[in-house]
Amino acid sequence: MKQQFRRKKSKVLVLEQLWVLGLNERGSKRFFLKVVNNRSALEIIPEIVRHINPASIIYTDSYSVYVNPWTKQSKLAQYNFVHLFINHGLTFTHSVLREIQTNTIKNF
């Protein structure tokens, strides 16, 4: 999808939309960012598996790449990750486990 931005009166700048996968190691300042072709599980999950150690705890939103929308089950658990997720349609932090939030990577 292309977006147009007007610069002054006569010039138009056209930008293609970019999708960026962002990973943040909690408790450190380490980030991993990668431009991906699309937001599909076929594109994103292999990058997660490649760059995150098995048995790590992963915090995400409940986007359908990570969570089955019908069963509300993690798709990342089958790769031996501990996957905790939050539904941003309802709240931005978990009511009990406050560390389950994705604001750090979204703000980055």
C-alpha cells in the first residue's frame, strides 16, 4: 500500500508501507529489528525461532500470527517458548502480571 505525503504545494512524496519485526530483550538495551515483506506467520515465526533461544519467555499482543484467534492458544508454544500475551482490545497490561505489556517495543 502506498501513502502520499504532500511537501509544500507542488511536490508529492510517495512511500511504500514497511513492516518491521521488533524484538527486545527485557532487562537490557538489546533490540533486534528487521524489515519483513509481510505480517504473515510464514514470515515472522521463522525469524522469532531463529533469533530467540528455546524456553525463553516471549511477551506479545494477541495478534493472529502469535495467537489462534478462535482457541486463544499460543502458536509459539509449539516451538518450546513460554508465551504470555495480552489482548490490547481489552487492556494494555495484564491485571495481575504487570510485566506482560508490549509498550517498550511499540514505543521503540
